[in-house]
Amino acid sequence: MPVDMCASSEKDLYAVLGASPSESTEQLKHHYQQLVLKCHPDRLNRDGSAEAEIGLKRFLEVDAAWKILSDENKRKDYDLQRRAHDLKQDWPVDATVFLEDMTWNNDEHLYTHCCRCGGVFCIDEETVQDETRGSASQEEEKTPGGSRGVIVCCDTCSLSVYVTWTNTETPES
């Protein structure tokens, strides 16, 4: 289970490095190296001044960002969490899709629904089971009719749908 890297810091890790998500690992490394040269504790005055404290804090922040963004798997998890966080904003949802209208993929244990762009909206069995049991995830919204739902984004375009189901529905086995 991936660690919630978005919750550990309110700051965007790309912004910490002065970079953008579209930059390569090599470009991120360059940003990291430039920042480390500026704020490394060995280069700062160790007199306990506020400036030294700020520099140390900045160094630790830059180092933590680099540790996540330099690892391909951690970066992928972080990017997915950023996207999920962005989807929770008050952005428009293209449609509401009922779980029973989605197609069950028994091999991958996913519910899928085709997007108009040709991409796919996917929700995994574990998410549905967790939400059905009443697990409080960050993406969950409980509606007045006793149903559960999750915002799901297309794997190809920027559209998102609200997938909903009632508490009495159970995922296919």
C-alpha cells in the first residue's frame, strides 16, 4: 500500500525543487543539485541564527522532495496522488456513472467504463469493497440516499466521472 506522500507535506514537491511535473529525472536532478549547493548545512553559518535554521529546513525539504521524485515508483505514486488530490477540487464532473452500469473485468478485478475519448475510467475492486464497508478514504463522498461514490478520472483525457453505488451493492466475485 503506497504511503500518502501528499499528506506528508502541503507543498508540491515539484515546486520545492523549482521544477514542473513534465521535467525528466535528469532535469529534476539538476534542480536538486543547484538547490543543495545553496542551502546545504555545511555551507551555512552554524551560529544558530534564524537564517541558518531556515536554510537547514529548506535543505531537508529539498532532500525529501528529491528522495521521492528521484525514485521512479515513488514519483509515479506521488503523481497519482497529486492527480487524485486535484480531482477532489471543485472541478466539474462530466457525468455520474452507476457501478452496476460499469463492466467488470475479472482478470484485473476492475470495474471499467469507456470514456468518449476512447480511454477508460477504472475503479478497482478493493476501493469498492473498502467504500462499501464504510472505510473513510479521502476520495469518498457519502450522498443523502445512503450511497457511496468516488471521483474517477479517465486514463487518457482530463474528464472525470462520479462513480456511485448503494451501500447494499456488493462487488462481483
